[in-house]
Amino acid sequence: MTKIKKITRMRKKTFFSFVFILLLLAPVASVCSLLPYVDHGIDHNVDLAGFQTLGLLGAHDIAELFDCDKEVLSDLAKMEKILIQAAHVAGAKKIGHITHKTDEKINSCIVLVSESHISIHAFPLLGYAAVDIFTCGACNNKEALAYIKQQLQVQSNHHKKIMRGICKQEVSHVQYSSNKDYQGGERLGEHLIVELYGCEESIINNEKNIEEILKKAAQKTGAQVIGSVPYKFHPQGVSCIVLATNGTQITVHTWPELPEKYCAIDILTCGSCKPDEALAFLIKELKAKSLQVAKIPRGFSPVCSLEESK
């Protein structure tokens, strides 16, 4: 595991300059918005008017990359270098990273940065890669994604941006650049984007607790944990990434200093793994009082298609 450097918490420094009042935001054409998660007996009807710190904390770019160079996707070492360099291009500071190769089917790499995380899950035989770039502060996600696409020699892609934080989530930007019609194509995985509110402060401010909880959550999906990288910000806040078999990843970034005790969580699974089981476990262990969640299919279908969890 990469040695973790001591890095000041950029998110906290930039937060107050980055906060927006949601009611003052110009309306955007929402192709698809976060849907309430209804299975776990907690308040999913979030009353945003009751929050003291109504605002956005980060930008999350989700990209489906098609017709990539299969030789590049097959080379895990090269993929690792590309993702680490992408973090540098974005202006993010790398803390640590994890890589894993699942036979010839999936190459995975996830990089924890002081501003959140960047990940890629590549399917070399299909020429497909699922990319996520989630950053806070002044990072340049657009340049990072452009660099990844260039290195993978991407011929077509679907891309959307989601703003994360204490707000009603909506898609703020969707781009399509496809030479082929992937409508109705194969779904390779599922991605849950989760906003948890009212979590237990003592839990979400402890990196050891968070790491163990995320490892157990990964196991709940049916995958085996490959590695993890936790990081404690000072004075408050935790980030942690967990990579498991079959292209499964779980990440969490916490803001215990906010009145809302907010956590940004991502659960991405492939194949027969069960992301809903991981989410139920996380809600219970973090003692969340309310949440928003979206289920996004990953693979050969437009990334903007959301469906309500059953």
C-alpha cells in the first residue's frame, strides 16, 4: 500500500467559499435526479429547508468510455500510471491507491486524493471502462477526464456531472459523444450514489472505524476485499477507499464538522454482487437518520438512466 502523506484538509478550507444557497441556484434541465431509497425504515424525505449549511461540497463526474484501446485496458500497470497522472492533471494531491486484476475480465484502480477519489474499472475484452472523478475544492475534473480519454484512445463516451453535498441532487450537465447506439446494451454493474445525513459523529470522525465498516460492507456484496486506504483529516473528517474482487469499490468521505453530519458514499459493483446489502449495512453502522440515493446502471447503456431501488 502506498505510504500515506500528511495533507491538510483542503475541503474544509474551501468549503465556505464554495457553498451555494440551493434556492438561488438557476434551474437546470434535470435529465434524471436522485431517487428516495425506501427499504431501510429511516427518513428518506429529506427536509432540506431544515439544514443549517445548505450547499454543495463537490463535483462528481461519471463517464462510460467505449471503444477504448484494448491493449491499454489490459495493462494494469499502465492503467495505474494513467490514473495517478490524471489526479495530478486535476490538481489533486494523491494519498494512496489500490489496483487489482480479475483474470482477463476486469482491471481496477482507485486513487484516494485529499480532495476525494478517482477510479477506473476496465473491461479489456469489451473495450469499455467505467470512470469516476469525485473532487472538492478547485480541482479540474474536466482536464482529468480529457487526459484519461486521450490515453485510452476513447472513440465514444457518455458523461454526466453530479454535484454532491447537502442539496437536492440533480444532473447539472450531460454529454453524449457516441458513434454507436448502446441503447439497451449489456449492463455490467450498478453504482449507488448515496448522501447520508445525521450520522454518528464519533463514528464518521474515526478512520479505523470507517475502514472496518467499509470492509465489512464490501463483504456484504459477496466480494472479497483486496485492499483499503483510510485517511484522517485534521482536525475533522475521514476519507476511505476499499477495493474488492469483481470490480467492487466502496468509498466514503465524511464531514463530521457540519451540523448535518454528512457522508458522501459510493458503492460500485459488477456481476452478481449486491450493492443494496452493502448500503443497508452502512446505514445501520453509521447510524444515519436520512439519506438520498441513486442507482445508476454501468455498462453499455446511457449513464443517465436512473431507477428506483426496490
